[in-house]
Amino acid sequence: MTVRKLCGYDVNGWRDGVARNWVARPGDEEELGVVRIVEGAVLPEVVLAGEGKSERWIGGAQADLAPHGRGGGWGKFGAQERRRTVRSLINDGSLPPGTLAAAFTGLAQGASHSVIAIEDASSTTEQLQERIFAALGAARAGKPLLVWRSVLSVLHALELGSLRTYAHDGARIGIIGHVGAGFSLQTLRLRAETRTSMVHLVPERRQVGMLLESEIGYTGLVSAAMAQIRSLAPDNRSDHYGTARSIGRLAFGLQTKPEPLRKANGDWEILCPPKELSLPLIELDADVFSELRDCDAILFESLTEGQVRLEILRQVQAVLQGPLTPLPPTSVAKGALIAAERYAAGKTVYLDFLPRIATIVQGSEGAMHYDLIGEAETLPAGSLYRSPKPARFALQTGQAMFHVFLKKETHLQPRKALVEVGSPPQQATPVDLWVEQVPAAGRAKILMQAPALARQFSVDWDAAEILDATWEDVLSGLATPPPTIPKRLVLPCGIHAWHDTPRGPGLLTLLDANARLAGPDWDTLATKLSARPFGQYCISSDGEVPGEVPNDSLAQLQELTWRALDDLRGMASGKRTADTAQLRFLTWQFRRCPTEVGDLLLDAWTARSQGQSHPFATSGNAWILIRQGLGRIMTVAEHEKRAVEILLRFPMRMWAWREETAAAAFLLSRSDQSPRLLDRKDVDRLGERVVEEFRESVGTGYTRFQYAPFLLVGLLRWRLKSPRAL
Amino acid sequence: MRRFERPWSGQELKSGVPYGPAACLVSETGREVPKGFEHAELMTGEFRGEARKLLLHPYPKRGAGQKPLREDFPIRPPLNREPKTQDEEFAAETLRRMNEVLARIQELEDALDDPISLWPRLRAAWKRAEDEADPRMAEIVKQSREIGPVLKDLEHRIRRVLRRTRELTPLDRVQELDRASMLWLSRQPGRTVAERAGPAQRILSTVRHENFDTLENRMFHAYVRLASLVAREWQREHRRAAGSDRYRLVDVFRLRCRALARDLAEMKVGVAEPGITPNYVLIQDKGYRTVRLAWERLIRRERILDDLWAWQAQTWTDFSVLAIVLAIDEMEETQPIAQSPVVWRQEAVTGRWFDQDRPLAVFWLEQTGRIVEVQARPEQPGALLTLARAHVSLRITDPSRSNLPRRVAVWTPHAMERLNIEKAAKGAVATLAEITRIASNEIMRDGLILTPAHGEAGHATSSQGTARVDVIALDASGDTLGKGMEALRDFIRRDIWRGNE
């Protein structure tokens, strides 16, 4: 196997270093397979060397020694803008990636795989990760992988054997990392990785490291050292003191040496720095490390050395229960090299979680939160995660753009992204939304795909509108009211039909006349009741009568009703010859009709569906009456249930438009209960029936097109049961 | 334009007298450089308000050149010819020395790999170069190691193509007829095919023959020919290393290349010209691609060789500066204060491999209490340096006092023939003694001349009044490098730091 050049970068802007497995020997071949630590500088910087076309940014130890940007005493190359701290490059994304790349190339060049340490805190944003990737690309650092400092510390500790008995599956390792603002706390769990042929331990990271702010962070140390050095300046013209290399050495506890500094006029001044840093005295609270209480082992990682390191260790140890394992300053770089070895060999470096991303989809319950990244998912470093179940949206015909709501765990405010479709689809099209992300490798890719359009869109989180509302507010704002439910159809009643007209007597007259007769003219009465002058019946479909109707007439109507019912009973039992007039008279009273009629009619219908005859069925048309009549008078839930059952049991292709369809239309459109009796399957079947009838009617005289529309509306009333049904 | 044989020389060459092989090709002009002169600017200074430019002219490519007039110079030995005459031997020796200088400079690039210990690493590399029996790394050595196995692999699976040609073929062997064959057949007299086939019973038909003359094989052929020549040249330059592993490795490689070249020539494979556009095989086939990249590296080296040959004096200056820096850095009390980043170039331009801003390097001699700056090709040389025509110098200051800084002029004369160092010391010290009389904001009493030793190390000193000049002749490898560096160290430790009073 060829040995590959591997490199572990610890470019942090405080004290850079690199661990790599090759050495270039001047005048000889490169030596591979030996671990070599190349130290960069303390408080590293990059400088702009050369002029004009040959201008180039240089980093590493060469930049530390360069006269560039060290003040006017050094001639034209001393100009301040020729020098930048690596710290500022990491934090500021406005410069081209080549500048930050110099910080990497100044340490090592030509690796095939590089691992770069990044601070385990929320300050390591996805943009920062992308910046580092861009810089590595410019530095030609081979295949890059970003790994958290905490993880690298653990990897190095595992290699060193400092975890001793805790190096087993399931152990919890706490890490206190010294960072600029203070300390970062992280707990990692060790996992035995069995996916590859050889079982090895990998740290698993489940949350972002917690930042504990403190004055003894690197920032505090450096400003203390700076103040200490500046206090040595004899007068106020002491700018050259600020460029002294002793500041960094003092802050990080390295041995200080006298150092000649060049003044702005080119003269020299010898700086004799103090031997030791006077640390800012602080007391850490006793419970600051409570996060790490149940860890099996606690590691301490710092770039400081000497007295400074001892003092910080003492302060941390004082408030920490349990033992602390300090790691050497080069441990992160060495850990990065171990990670690079694993990466190059295709082994799992560590397991990482992904910050969760969610969107909003419209479901049957309205707007719903939808996780694009599953909870509790950790995956091996460098591997791509893709949402297992994409969120699905529907794109309406002709829709040229649509909104997607997004929420990231790392951001407080949700965002609304506008996606342009480009060419509006010709028909409603499903669109899938999913997320692709690699842990610690920059921003997630939010992708949308419409297979029907053969198009793929990417959603730009950064360009999306930031919403000034919480996710919950957005969700509730999107809870659109459910679609309308067609109201129950009520055919109105009016007084016109009750009064006499030039064309004939009104119902009042008829009632009055017939009430006294032994054999009332049921036919005329029924015809009157079914008449609809000015669109108004005598009796509404709810069985109401106009208020103006005198009580006497109502009593007459009631009496006639009872008599008709008697007749009907007689007919049912076969004592009387059947006639449809009474039945028509009764059923045209709609719900005013006695419930017993319903029973009788249902019996008749049941008989029919069983293939038997029934006394009511005097003719073919009588069946129409039975069905429609039943539809008109239905009030009792029990009846409705029976009717629906019978209806649905009857094969739908044999339905007649005036019989079953009419009955179903009446039932569903005029009652509140019937729709609730249906389930999804029934609705689908009825829907098919409606479509069929519509299709049959197209191009005809629409004579048969009376009940299908009502059935359709009746079907919509299924929303009584399922509010967002079609 | 005032032409000089030596940079310090006060006497200019008479017009019409050409530069000879013993001369350093330097001249001085005012602000305007006359048109049409090949030159590189070393330094632009001023003396009493009058601009003075120090120019360097390249060695002529074909033995002689116009503008400025140059004659009787050795010609760079071509790769494919063994040196036979004395002149050719001399040219080959010059080339060897040039390659050694280049090797020392290129070691800086490797040493930069760990910039913190740049100088110790470079010093160690130079130290090893003093032993000529242990040859240093070179491109051809690297290729011997890396390409050797590839050649073995390619030899067995050399790509071939089947080329179609038309031939008269016996009737029973005909497999394929193309349009032209059919036309031919139709024009033959006779009614049947047998009649048309004539008494020999042969008709024209397509046949396929194996053929090796493809682009990738032509490139392969070109590589093995070039590699064997380069290997031969390397061996010639490293005769003293004949017992070493590397020498044997290169030898084996050369023989294999030669054998392969012969085989390829037998297979009627042509030779590719440099600058071919690689085809699919040359890009995708691992073996062919490796060979192509190696070939391109060798070609690039050959291509810039002319340029390097012409500008050897520039390379020599860079070498001298590195030698001085190494010698200063070696002192126990030395602390580096500043050093301009070395920016390596892809390819040498006018003999220079790397760029460096000014000041090159600044050291602090802690016990002596001096700060010394190494400067090369300064932007604003003072009046003294302008007069001395020295484009390398040391500037020494005492940080604790405000005395006038001291200047040590360093000349790095390069000529095709060896300089007479005693004569050089006398000439330089005379110039220096004159300059010391000029009032300036600097004091310049000491001078140093670093010149190629041509295999004969030497050290000469000459003084006149307060002025003193040391001449050190050194080479870039072998014993003369060791002795030269020793002399240089002695010079640095000498009393150049003190004695301002």
C-alpha cells in the first residue's frame, strides 16, 4: 500500500500548528510515515509579500519572521495593511479565500487528506465552515474534513492511552477546551464502531459545545500580556511595542527573550520582556462545570504552556469534582493527524449530529411542522445525510412560484423562502423537499424536486426572508380555515300556494273543502302541495308552514294527514286498493310527514331490494315516489341509517337517476346526519357515480340532470365528518 | 554606456572591445538604458543627483553576441553530444558547476517545508553536498526511482492498433472488401472473379496490420530518448559518485531507456515533438500518464536551461547571499529578527528562482550588540554602494548607540573563466579606499568578493589604508564548497562588527 501524505491542521488563530506524516529533506527524497509537528507561530498572522503581479499572501513561521506590516521603520513593506491576524481572517469573510489559505500553506502543503480542527462552540457557524473549506481548496490541501477540537482531543487521548479504563463502548468523556472567550464544555460518548472490518472506538457528538465565558480565555490572556508589555514603553510613542513577538510568548507561557524592536524612524530598541504573565485573578464558580458531573473522565485541552498553564489548571481543578487529565498543547494537531489517518483509510472518524431543519406542510389537519432531519440521528463524519422522507408539496396549475417555510435549530428566527418554478406546470404537480448535509461541512443543501417537471430547485436559506415571529406563530398563522360546507338544503315555503289564484283554488280552500269530504281528493291536494309558485312550496322541506296560515287550516291539514296515514296503513296491509295519491300527499309535506310513513316506505324499499313486490308499487313510477318520498320526509336518524345502508348495498351501476340518485341526493343534501354515516370508500363510490351521471348528461337535453348536482353538493357535505375533504 | 570587466573596476572597456569569457558582463548607464541591449537591472542608485544603473548582460547563447559585444564564450553543450574537444569539455564543466549552484538553491525550497528550522536544514543539506561521492537528489534520480517500474510495466503492454491497408490477397484469404477494392475488381479484365483475379489468383482487399506508431508510443519513445540523455549527462557530472547507489540506479535506468528506445525505433515508432496535445490514453492510462508527466518535467528543465545558462551570474548572486546568511546564522549569538518570506517561482526567470522582499534577513548579534541586515539588489542603495557597484551588502548598526551604520560591500562576480583572486582583491581594495574618502551617512571600509572557484578554492586578502577586501573563491559542491564556507565563516567572525570609533 502506498503511504499517503496526511495532515492534521490546528489553525486556530492563537497558536497554530500542524501534525503530518511526512518530511521533506532538502536534497533528498521525502520521508513518509514519520509523525512530524510543525509549529506555526504564536498569535499567527499572514503577510502580503511581493509587489504587483508577484503579490502573494504568506502565512506560518515565515510570516511571523517577516518584516512586512511591522511599521514604517521597515520601509514600504512595513505598511500595516500588509499584515493581518489569522484570527481576523477566520472571523471575517470579506477577504478572498486565498488569504486564509496562506495560513494553511505556511504550515504544510501537498497533503492528500487534511483534517482541520474547529472550535466546538456555536461561534463556529456553517458560514465559517464554508470559509475554511474555500481556503483549503485554495491551499490545495487534498480532501478536507473539519473535525471539532473536542473530538480531536478525545482521539488523541485514546491514542495516548490517557483514558485508560474508560476506553470502552458507552463511556462518557467530558472535555474542557480552552478557547478565546473562555472555555468550551462538551461531553462525548465513546462508541464501538463495528461497521468496518476492524472494531474501533469513535466519539459521538450529540450537541453543540457549551461556551463558558471567562477572563482567562485566550483573549483575556493576550490582552493581559499586551498591557504588561506596553507598560514597559518609556514614552507614548510605543506602537512598535504592539508588534512585539513577546506578547504572544508571554500570553501562552512560553519562555520570553529580549527582542529588538524597530521604531518608526528605523532605529532599534531592545525590549526586555517580563519573565511571567501576571494572570488576571478570577474565581470560577463552583457549579460552572456541573454539565460534566456524570462524566467518566474529563480532559483538559489548552494551547498554553509553562506557568500560565499550571495556574489555569489549578483554577479549573479547584472547582471541579473528580480528576482532570490535561492534554499537551499539540494534542489537537496530533488528534487531527489521527483523524486524517482514519479518514484516508475509510474508517469512521467520529459520529456527529446535524442541526435540525424543519418545514411546514399542509396536511389534513392544516399546517403541520415537518422535520427534515430526524431527531437523534448521528452519522459518521464526512458522510452525506439525506432526509429519509421528503416533505411533499403540491404545485397548482399555473403556479409560477411558491413559499417554503424553514426553521433551523441553530437559528432563532424561521425563514420564508421564495422558490421560482420557472415554467408553471400544466397540471397539479407534487414537489418533494429534502435536505442534504454533511456534518461540520457547511450549510445544508435544501433541495426541491418535481419529478413530473423534471426540475430541481435549491432553496437558498441565506436569501430567504427572515420572519419576525416564532415558529409557533408561523404555524398558527398558516392554519387556514377549513373549506366551507354547503349548508343543508332547505326548500322554502310561502303563502302564495295557500291562497286562491285565478288559475285555481289555493291550499286553504282545498283543505277546507276536502276536510269535510269522506273521500278527499288526495290527488288534487298532493298536486297542490307539490306545486311551487314563485319557487315556494306550501310546506318547506323542513316541514315548516308559513306563519300566516290560520290554525284552523293547520288542524284540517293535520286531520287529513291522519286520514291519509290510515289509508296508507290499510294499503300496506292489503286491506285497501293501493293508490299513490295519499302517499304523495303525505310525502310532499316533507318532514311534517309522520315518521311512521318512513317505516312503511323503508319496508317497501327493503322488499324491493330483496326482489319482492309491495302493495304501494302500483306502477313503475310508484317506485320513484317511494324513493323520492322517503328522501323528502326523512327525519329520524334510524331511518336515515337504514336508507343509506339500503342505498349503498344496491349496486351503484344499476342506480336509476330518479330513484336511487334522487334519494341519495335528498338524503345527503337535506340532512345533517346522513353525510356522517358515510365513510371514505362510500364517498369515493358516490363520487364516481356523480361523475358518471355528469358524463352521461353532457350533450343531452339535461332532462335527467336534476339530482346529480344535488348529490354532488351532498357529497361535499361529507366535510361534516372530515373537515378538509374535497 | 560604460562597460566593465569587473564590477569594482574603475577602468571601462574601450568601445569596440568585446566582453571575453574572463569578463563579468556588467555595465553602468544613466537613467536611460540604450535600446536593444539584453540586460537585467541589478541596482539603480544615485550619486550627486545623477542616476546610475548597474546592469548585467547575459552570456551569449551561440558563443558570441551583439549589443553588447560578446565573443569567444563557450556554448552550452547540447544534450545529445559527448564532449570531445577541449572547448566542449570546458563547456560541460561549466554546465556541471551551474547545475550544482542550481541544486543548492533548489534545496532552499525543500528546506522551506519547515520554515522554523529553515537555515539549519539548508545548512545540513549544503554540508552533505560537500561530499561528492554521495550525490544529491536530482530530477533524473527521482525519475529513475519512480519511472523504472512503470517502464517495465509499459514494455509488456505497449499499445498497438490495427491499421487497415489494401493489399493483393489470395482469393481464399479475402475477408473484407471496401469500395476501392471493389472498384479495382470491377476494372480487372475477365468475367468471373477467378478470371479477374488473374494468374496469381489475388485480388485487392482490405487487410489489417498491427501498428505501434501511435501518439502515446511516440511520446514514450521521445521520453526514453530524452531520459537516457539526461541520465548520461547526470552521470557525466557525477563521476565521483560512481560508487553510490544513486549512480547505479541512474545507470540501470539509462540502460533500460536506451534498450527501449532501440526497440521502439525497430517497431517504427516515431518521436513525438514537445508540446503535443495529450490524447485519451495519455490522460487516462496510468502508466502512460506518469511517463508523460515525467517527460514534461524533463522538457521544462531543458527548455529553461538556455535561460539559466545565460543568466548564471544572477543565480550565482542568489547562491552567494544564501551562503552569507547561512554563515551569519551559524554564529552562536545570532538571533533572527526578521526575514522576508521566500516566494518560490514555478520556473526560473532570468536565472532567479525565488522572490524576496527587502530586507532579505536581519539578525541580532546579542553579545556583540549589533544588528546586521543582509541586502541584495537594494532599491535605494546609498551613494557608497552605487560607487562600489556592489549589489549585495551587509548593513551593521549598533542598537544602543546612534553611531553611523557600517556597510560591508559584497561583490558576487561571475565569469566563465576563473578570476585571479589576488588581482581582484587589489582592484577592489583600491576602489574601496577611494570611496572611504567620500563623506556619507554610512561608513564602508570592508569588502567581500565571492566568486566561483572552478575547482580550486582560494582566499585572498588585501588592504589599503583603512579599507580591506577579502576574496573567497568557492564552488557549489564538493571540497571547494566546504573550504569556501569555512573562509566565509572566518570572515563573518572577523572584526567586521567593531571598530567604528
